[in-house]
Amino acid sequence: MLSSFLPVRPRILWYLQTFLNRHSSSHRPSISGYATSCLDILSATLELGLRRIKPSFMELSGIMSKFSDIGTVLELEVSIPIHLEDGSKVVRKILLN
């Protein structure tokens, strides 16, 4: 699969590649699998050029089934500090997916 766009500025492309490289070695398989797939798509797009036609339904279905194999595509744990009236603080963690 090829991407429909690439960042115009080389610096933004570098930031994107660095971000994906950093997260491709994550200890969470859902994040590392998604980042690795994005890096593969980005590399193919840089090598072959941008898409000229939109992806077919079968192509999109294949990609989505690939992501379902590695777990939830977007999984994020957020810590929210709660300050109580007595001056104490409690931190609650919420898993977003």
C-alpha cells in the first residue's frame, strides 16, 4: 500500500520517521506493530511515489485485518491527577482505546 501524501518539508518527514522508529520498538505490541506498518508504507511511498488512485475495498479490508491481528490499533493510557480539598492528590489511570 502507498500513502496518498508525503510531508512537503524534509524536516517534517524526518520528524515523522523518527517518531515512527521510536515507537516501532515499543514494548506494547499494538503500538509497535502499527508504527512498523506505517514505516513500511512510508518507505514504499518514498521509493515508488504517491498513489494515483484511491485504495480498493479489498485492500482496506486486508489492512484492517492485519491490524486486528496485532491488537487494538489505538491504545492509550492517560494519568489524571485529581487534587482533593484536603490538599491531597490522587492519580487515576484511564485506558483509552
